Amino acid sequence: MTHDHRAAAPAPPLTLPPGLWRRLARGTPDPATVRLLRTARASRNLLLLRALNDDPRGGPVRDHALAVLTAVRHRSPAVLDALITDPAAGTLLAGAVREGRPDTVAALAAAAGHRARLPFRLDVPVREGALHLPGLGHAALAPDMSTVRVEHGPHGTTVTALGPRTTAPAAVTVPDARHATAPGWTPLPHLTLAGPGPRLCVRLDTHASLNDPGPPPPPELARWRARLGAAWQHLATRHPERADAVRGTVRAVVPLDPGVPAGAPGRWLSASFSDAFGLVALAPLDDPAELAAALVHETQHSLLYALQDLTRLLHAPPGARGHAPWSGRPRPPSALLQGASAFLVTAAFWRTEAALGDPAARAPYERWRRTARLAADELERGAWLTENGHLLLHALRDVLAEWAAAPL
């Protein structure tokens, strides 16, 4: 960031450990591998921040926001470290770069300043009069507002409406306590899920591409707490290594609309997003095993997205497409690689379930094993993989070969 004039020692390069391909193919990366991938995503987000800094369309709002982020970096580096790897930060920064809207980084700076308890004052652009502070919650003001002022002082953080149509300065206080509410302020719910071993801590969040209305109301929140708690208990008890991968990766869960039945046309059972490492969207599945399998599947997608921050896995030409065994339309090679990896890990989940005595697990195991194999075959035929892409594909095929040699 241009506001930091102190020389900094270059960071050591990130390198791929020798056993990464085998561990990642199995969906059981060790903690060091997960930390490496989280660091890779942090580096990507910092590069996006630099791109916003260098964008000639930036102005005083962008500059003031970067100054606040620099102050947080010096005074509370742990706050910035946690925020820069947060899925909400990845989504905001990537969207700001793609849309050419560098001023939107002010919302991220406001969240950082609030968390660090640093004095600041920022004018933040908003849409429909609502300010979303990444990872914290949202403040609702007049719907005709396009800009709000966020400032932190001796009495905490406040959000005030600005603009020519404002008749009175309506202010919203952002509480210091994470779960606290206030007039006009809605915090994001945070859940701590217990099971064998360490707990899983996640928040229930939103994602713009899903057009979701926001965190669930109290009755639905209670149901999500029960669903996720049962799924985590199931995962941590029966799949401890996969539970470790989920715990090290997932930071936010987006509840998909409960009004649309899971499996209906156009309705996803789960989803993840390349910009939002550690965020998974889940349908309201009440079967703990089904929801646990969805968590495992989307965690694998996140890990593979972060791996591609470190190394190129594909060199496919623009417009390249191949047959996707899970879809009725051709998909790009990147989707085929994601599918081969994530569906293989899903098959591994159900294989373990079958081995632990659940006869109903055999059908999903065979279905997703075949899906992963067909996707791997399509990748091989397409000749789109780099050297490291082939290493990952070979690791996936090794798992399939092991299963063929030792069938259930």
C-alpha cells in the first residue's frame, strides 16, 4: 500500500510440499498444507488490494481507506491478517477490481478499523442504503442513501447517513460485542459447534451472487444451529481427518433459501465461490450425513481454488469445453478439474460411511466414484493440464485404482 513508506523484507516464496498432491487428492491435507493454502489466498487478496491502490480511477475515498488499512497493519497486524484471509474480503476485493470500483474497499477498511478499535473516519459508498461490513453485519439507513460516514471514536463506531436527500443525520451504532444488536444494526450470527476434538467455529453469512436476503430469522437460525451441529458431530466422529480439513478451511456458511426444496430444478444442494476461500453455501438438509458430505465437497473446492493461487494447473485455450458427467452441458476444463477432485472426495466420504456399516452409502459412493472417473478421463483426453495439473490428476487416479483393487 502506498501509505506505508517503511522498507519491508521480501517474504519467502511459497513452495509446494512433496506430499501435497496425494494428501489433497484424498481430501485430507495436513494442517501445514491448509496453512500454506490459506497463506496463498492471503497473498492473492493483497495483490488485489495493490491493484486497487494502482487503479487510476481511485480518489480520496480509496486513499483514505488504504490509509486506515495501513494503520491497522501497523497497530493490530493480527486483525489485518485475519481479515485479509476472510472469504468476505476475497469477494469484496475481487469484485472491486473486476467492476473497476476501487472506492468499495472503504467497507473493508471500516471493518478493519472497527475490529482494531482505531480512530478513523471514512465515507463509504453503499447500495440501497445498507452498509455491509465484511464479516460483521449490516447497518440499515434510508434506502435512498448512496454514501454513509463510518467513524470510530471514544464512544465506539457509528454509521451516519450522508447525501443531499438526507433530512436528518440518522446514526447507527456498531456494537463492540460480536453478537450484540442495536437499532439499525444486524450482526452476522456466529456458531460454535462441538464434537470430538476441537470445535468448529463458523458464521452464517450472505453472498451477493445468490441474492440471499440476509442471515436467517431466529426460528430458522435455531434450525441451522441444530443442522450444522449434527453434521459436525457426524463428521468429527466418523471422519476425523476430513473434519480437520473442514475446520482448517471453512469460516462462513451461507444458508440457501429454505423456500426452494433441495434438488428442485435450478436449486443447488451446495456451492462455493472461487473468490471466497472458506465460504460454503448449503441447502437446508436435515440428514447429518448428507450435510456433512456437502461440507466435505465444498471444502475441497475451496482448497483447490487456493492451490491455483500457488500454481497453474491448466493451460486450456479460451472457449475450451468438455463433457461434464454431472451436467447436461459442456463445461470448461477448470470446472472439470474441480469436479473430478471434489466428487472424488465426496465418493471417499460415502465409501467410509459404507465401511462403517451404512448400506445406503453404497449407491452415492458408486455414483460419485464414476463421476470423478469420467471427469478425469475427459481431462486426460483434452490435453489441457500443466505438469502440476498432471500430478494432481495422477494422484486422483491413484485413489481410484486403490478402490478398484479393494472394492467394498
